[in-house]
Amino acid sequence: MNVQRAVEELTRLEVADGGLLDKRWDGDGADSPWANINKKYGYMVFALSCANVVTIGVLACLKVRLLPQANKTDRIFTRVLRRLVYFPLWLLVVVWLVFMALLLFIPWYLGIKETPDYIHFKIGLGMLKRAGRLGLSLYPLIIFLSLKPNPLPNVLYMHLIPLHKWISRILIASISLHALGFFGFWIHKNELHKTFDKLMFPGVVNFFLLFIVLILGIKGIRERFYKLFYALHIITAWATLPLMYLHSMPEANLYIFGSLYLLIYHTAAKVFLSYNIRDKIDESNSYYTTSVPDSNLLLVRIPREKVVKASMKFKKEQDGSMLTYFLPDSHVRISPSLLNPKSWLFATHPYTIASLDHEEYVDLVIKKSTRFAQHLASQRYFCYTVSLPFPAFDDFFFSRNLNDNITIVCGGSGLAFGIPLFKYFHQRNRKGDEELVKTPNVRFCIIVRRKEDLFVLQEAGIFGYHEDPDSDSLEPTPDYRDAKIDIHVTGSSEPVKQPTLISRIKAAVQRFRKQPSETQYYQMEDLQEPMLEAEASKASVADNGVAVEVQMGRPDVASLLGEFHEGTEEESSIVVACGPETLLADCGGWCHHNNVEFAAESFSV
């Protein structure tokens, strides 16, 4: 046993030279026996990281063949396989926590159990060294989970972000145990000046960077100071490598250079999969924005060829499939020019494409209050870097033939999420191609604060413009007269009471327990909670006989979904939602209770 050999070496050194004992075992130098012993524990963590990556790829391939919802005819093997394929995030985090704890404390426990009391303190120092090594060995996995796009087949990078966050927290906890333990040790020996040693100081700097990132990463703080959090997050990701190269004893080249390779790959992908646009905004080109008075939304239209430039090399030849350049609900990330340092230091904002890839323009629905909207209004040039469209759903979502009852619930700027999905399934049903899978029952539920926001649906070609601008009626265009559309206008402009600390904690626990494979999240334009908090105030209004009912007030989501899915098989139903957390919680709760598949998009950062 390695611990036993270390104890024997410790005893031999004590007999030979008591002074040399303290020098070699108090935690200084790469020649400490604990340093070499702890290397193997780092390899164990790295091996589990590699196994985790392989598992993600294998399970992603299996998901293409296995639906998340159980079927009554499933055999025991299929049920067990489904549980493994859709392994919940919270359980995976628990596995990592237990594994790290075992590697930290079992060698320490065995050491103090088999050695005299005066050696226990030294064994504790060995555990502190091990904590640093284990934390560093997690670094390649953390970077891999943040790659955009992820190189694994059938893996969407946004699905890995929750795991990236939790593994990062485990890393920081391990590094903090290492750093704070040695701070305490140096204070105990009155040797705090060692923090400025040439080998120790890089580790001290790295600890403080990671600790600040951890504090700024707390949900409420992160939302308030997101730019600062993201910038420091990027700086720390790169700065950790040289700092750990100087600090680690013995060397940790496997983790450091492996992480460096992944960061270079990430940078190259950002350059290669982006397209710089610099065009003058005037009546002679196709760039324009559309809005109406009293609406909080702005529709930005960009020529399609500008956006798909980066994706042309990845074009899929699928005759008659309607899926050519990008999938419905894909999003682009827009940032300043790559020559601008801001594009590298600050987060690129994801905007869901509110149009289909065969349409002339790429539509983006944003809020007028955003900096992007204000910048467009004040500039004469459209000068941005637009990324390759990233999908929100995999190909399997659009090709499987079991979902004959799809309900899409969205509102506010989340209309950008619902419009292309609804248009795709509705148009696919109308096409005469027998090879295309039909989805006979598609329902579109729209929730907005102001009726003026519905101009986005008119620009998208779902509703036509009425001859009387003061009319309250909405008439679908000929292609959508048979569509099932429900509209709810809350009419609320009053501020909402802020949620209590207890409600925030409950919401955080609920998000943590959700399976990332069933629910998909990524940041979009902020949508205010008042949209779903207005009380019903007016009776529903029928729109001149058209089969679209505009209702005033907050919808009862449970009753709404129950009505839509009444009499359908659970395994053939799916609910797709986009909006604030209250809407997602209502839809997700109903789906969980009724065993209906649920996919969602959140506005949280």
C-alpha cells in the first residue's frame, strides 16, 4: 500500500534526522514523498473524466434510439437502459462528490489508523497536497464541457453547461481545501511569508482568482454582475495554466497542456465558425428593424446569406427535408468584431432565430431596452460578428414519428423560440411529401403582456395585417387558417413582488434535480415575470369568427395543457416551453405529473 510505504519512509527519516523530517514532510518541495504518492490519485480523477466524456458521447448516440418517456410496452431491459441513458444531473454530481471525497479521505483515514499520533499531522498535510492535485486534474474536463460546438456526435453544448458549472464548483472546493489548509499550516508555524515564495505565490494568485469566480458565480450576484463574472471567468481560464505550471509539484503537464490544447481548439472554432459583417444601414440594403408603438419588442432582420456563410461548408443535402442550413430554434451568438477585445473578454449573446432556414431573412426578436437594440438605432453600420447557428434540438427531435401531439408555449421575446418550431411542424404537415413525418396535432400557445407585441407574428406571416389598425381582430394568413393558436394578453405593467429567499432556494433545488436531457436551457433576452403574474381581468374576445381566441389575463397552464392533451397517449405527446421560471415550473410540473415529455428554454444566465 502506498500509504504504508510513505509511513515507513517517514519513520526512517525521523530516526535518521529529525530536522530533515520537518523539511521534507511539512509540505515543501517536489521531493516530498506525498507529492509522488498523490500523482496516482490525480490520474484516477483524470481517468474518470475521460470515462465521463466517453459516456456522454455514447449516451447521446443511444438517445437517438430511445425516447425519454417510458412506454407501457417496454421490457425491463429497456426501462433500465432508459434510466442509464437519461442519467439525472444531480445524481452525476453526487457520483463526482463521493468519488472525490473517497480519494481525499480514505488514504488519510488509513494513514492515521496505522501510524502513531505524532505522524498524523504530517499525513494531514499529505491530504491537503492531494486536494490540490485532484482539483487540477478536473481542469481538462471543465474546459471540454464548455466547448462550442462540442466535438462529440449528437451532443449540444448547451446541454453540458449545467454539468460544467457543478464540476467547476467541485474543483474550486478542492482547491480551496488545499489553499486554506496550507494558509492555516503556515500561520500555525509562523511562516506566512511563504505565500510569497516563487513556487507558492502563483498558487496563491490562482486560488484568489478561482474564489472570486465562485463568489461572482452565485446566481443573484451573477445576474447583477454578469459582464464582470464572464470576463474574470475567461481571464481565470487562461491564467490558471501558467500559474499551475509554476506552482504544481511534481509537474502536472498532462492536465496543463491538455487544457491548453482544448482552449486553443475553442479559440480556433470561434474564429472559423464566425462571420464578420460590416454593412452600411440604409434603404439600399436589406438590414432593417421593425416595431410598433407601445410594443416592447423589436424585430431585427438580417439577410440569410450573411448568417449561413459560416455554415455553408456544413450544409446537409436532405432533399425535401426542410432542414438544410440550420434547424428550427437554432441560435446565433452576436458579438463585436473579432478584432475588438470585447468579443473575447465578454460573453457573446445568443439570439434565437425566429425564422426558418429557407426564408429570405434571419429574424431576431429582441427587447427595445437591450444595448443591442439601442446600438442599432444609433449606428449607421451593422458591424458585428455572427456565429454559426447552434441548434437547440438535435436532428432526432425533428425526425422521430411518435410525437403526434405537440404543444408550444412561449411569450415575450420568447416568441422567437416558438415561431420557427410552430411554422416548421405546421408546414411539414401541409407538405404532400409522404416521406416526411406528420405531426397531426400542433398547438401554439402565446402569452404576451401587450397585444402590440403580436406584430411579430404578423411579420412572421402567421397573421395578416387588418385593414382597420384600431381593430382588435387577428386573422390568420391562408397558410395558417387551420392552425390551432391560443393567445393570452396579460396586460400587466405593474412590478412583481420579488420572490423570497425560501422560494429562490426551492426554485434552485428544483432546477438542480431536473434532468438536462429532458429540459434544455440557455440564456436569451430577459423576459420579465409580470407577464405571467397578471390576474384575469377581461372576458375572452372572439375575433370576427376566426378560429383564434384572444384571452385577457394570466392563463391556467395546468388546465390549458390538460385540455390540449386530453385523450392522447403520453408517449406520443411533448410540451415545449420558453419563458420565465414561473412558466417553466408550471409546464414542467404538469408534464412530470402526467408523464409527458418536456423541453424548455430559460432566460437565466
